[in-house]
Amino acid sequence: MPPGGSHPPTAITLKKGLRMTPTPNSVYPTNDVSPALRELLSQHPKIAKSGPEALSRLLYVLRFLPYQPEIREVEAALEALALEGGIAA
């Protein structure tokens, strides 16, 4: 056992030649979604009325985020932006 009392992450082989190493805190924090969503809506204001599913896809497809956020993350970011006056409710 290494110093610190924890084992290093173990690589998982998914398919031949494809390996994934788990990372601690592999869930992306919600606070990454809010700034990306704010920027997306400032550049494309007409999509502000889109649902969270569509916004989640657009954040990824338009490369505002390197991953597609979960719907609940987008919903939380929309609520936060509405509370701070960043978007029209």
C-alpha cells in the first residue's frame, strides 16, 4: 500500500485497445455548466427558451463544454442564471 493509505486507480479495459482509468471525482462539477451556459445563451439568445435536454446537447455539440452535461446540471444552471438575472424567466 502506498503512503497515504489509498491504492492508485486501476485501469479498466473496455474493449481491445481501449482503456479507461477512473479518476477521483469523475462527475463534473455543476459550476462548470453555469459559465458555459451563460456564454452559449449570450452568443445564441434565441435558444434561451429551449429545454434542458436541447441545451445539454448544444453545450457539447457547439464545444462550450468538452462533455455533454447531465440534464439536472443544466436545470440547476438555468435556475441559477434566472436567479441572478442572467436570463429571462
